[in-house]
Amino acid sequence: MRALNMTLAAVLMSAFATASATDITVSAAASLTNAFKEIGAAYEKEHAGDKVHFNFAASDPLVQQISKGAPVDVFASADQEAMDKAESLKLLAPGTRRDFATNSLVLIAPANSKLALKGIADLQQAAVTRVTMGNPASVPVGRYARQALEQAKLWGAVEPKAIFGTSVRQSLDYVARGEVDAGFVYATDAIVQKDKVRVIATVPTATPVSYPIAAIAAGPQPAAGRQFVDYVLAPAAQAILARHGFGRP
């Protein structure tokens, strides 16, 4: 009888664990790919049975997907503008929006480039013909880059050379493969391809590069979404972000 009771208890515990397991879907900016994958794995270890699924892309297209009904529990953006759009569309769960990380805009070139580049002013050189950045209309890093170039009165000279990427990681790949002369990415992205790209300069931005996160109001797992947002702000996840080069909010 005791053995039977123990077996029954084990079955009930297993059933409870299965019933309480949750799949969480997180749509996050492409620049968060490496750090968030590690955070997701750490979260799963601390929440037995839960699974975190990621959708990485440029922030604006992610907002569009969510607004069209994509089953997303959490949204993490690479700038405030994309999150503002999500908030204006009433996509966010009230009271869950929080800043969780910062970054820096950098100008990079292929590691084997022979061009004498020291800063963004050198992008005016005739030898520089292709400069990649995210599309300012939909990619936060492109907005930061355009603002920086406009502030330096260089946008008119650089725009004709621009190769717009659909995400910061696409621009990073263009530079890493030597398909362009230079590009704008985040400092954390340059670290990912540090053997194939070199940082020319850190570029001052008109507004700080900050990352907000929020649970989605219509997400299929609202409680779990809020829990994941809290986890990203907790010390363990913040330590992971720091290891990947992100600054504190």
C-alpha cells in the first residue's frame, strides 16, 4: 500500500508539473539575440518545465506582428520609439513597461580593411562607397545612426552610400563579410563578430540607446509574461546582459 501511495504521489506530482508548465513567447530586438538566449536558458532552469521561445527581428516589424495578433507574451525593444508605438496601440499590459539595458552606437569596418577611417567624418571620403545601417524607417539602430549623422551634418554625404539592412544583425553580417566599407551597429554586436570586424569609433547619439521591455496585454500567458519581465530585471539576468556588453538601465 505504501508503495502504491508513493507511486500515486509521483504520478500526481508529474501531472501537476506538466499542467503548470508554460510556453512563453518573447519577441525581442535582434541585438538581444545572444544575451536573451542565455537568459532564456537560465529562466528555464529556475522554472522547471517552462519553455521560452524567442522571435528576434528589428523592433518595428515586431510591433507590427503583435498588432496583427501574433501570440506574444513579452516584447523587448532596442529603442523607446518602437515601444512607444506598441503603447500607443494599447498592446502593453499596464504597468509592465520598464527599461532593462543600455548600449552604444559604434562605427565598424571589416577587420582586414585598408581604409584610413577614424570616425564618422571619414565616411565622406571618395574611397568609401558603401556604408550599412538599419533602415531608419523600421530599425532602431538606423534611427540612431541617422540622428548622429544629421547632428554632425553628414547625412547628406552618407545617405547616397547607405546600404539599409532589415536588422542590425544583417548590417553586422555585411561588414563581417567585407561587402561594405563600414557600418553602424551596437557595441554588443561588434563583440559578437570581433574576429571579423573592428570598431572605428563610438558614435555619440542624440538620445541614449536604451532598451525597454513589457508584457503584452493580449499575450496567451499574461502571468508568465510578467514573470519573465521581472526576471530580466533581476540580478541573474542583469549579470548575463553585462557579460554580453550591455549597460545597466
